[in-house]
Amino acid sequence: MPLKDDPRIVKGLARLRAKGLKVAFEELETDKWAVIAIDILSIINYIKRTIEKEIFYPNMYVYVDLDSKMIEIHAWRGNTPEKVKELMRISREKEELLKEYIKLKQGVTT
């Protein structure tokens, strides 16, 4: 039986997708070898959602800093601090750059 039809693989992929992860599956050369690839942005977003579910505070922002390999959790009272606004802007820009990079690696052009 090809790996793509193995119930354990099928169920595992379904569980990953149910968590919001973007998952790709490819069998290589034979039906005995396969690769499961998970989009890094979907992993980052999954981690952020998981953290946000655990901390019950309305003014909170989870920032993933890939450069320092840290996850920062910012919480505040009142107006959003300028530093947090800047981190939000940087995060959006980096996410767009990462999306473009992934497209280029996959050979897709915009």
C-alpha cells in the first residue's frame, strides 16, 4: 500500500491541518518513501495562537523574533506602546518577505 493511503499518515495529516498547519505530502521514487513538509509561517502562527490562548489578557501581542530566536510576549495597559506598534509593522513586513521567499524557492513568481 502506498504511504499516501496508509490510515496513520492520512489521519496524521488531517490532525496537522486541523491545527491550522499548511501541510504538503509527496511520495518519492517508491511507495516506501515520502516527505511531509509543513509551511514555516503556519507553524509560527500556530505557536502564536497557542500562546494567545494561554494568556487571557486583552492588550497583548506575541512577537516572533527569528533573528534572536525568541518569542516575545508584550502586554500593556491603555494605548498600544509605540515600540509594540513598530514590532507589529516589522512582523508584517517580515512575513511578506518570507512569503515571497517561499514562492521563489518553490519556483512560483508573482
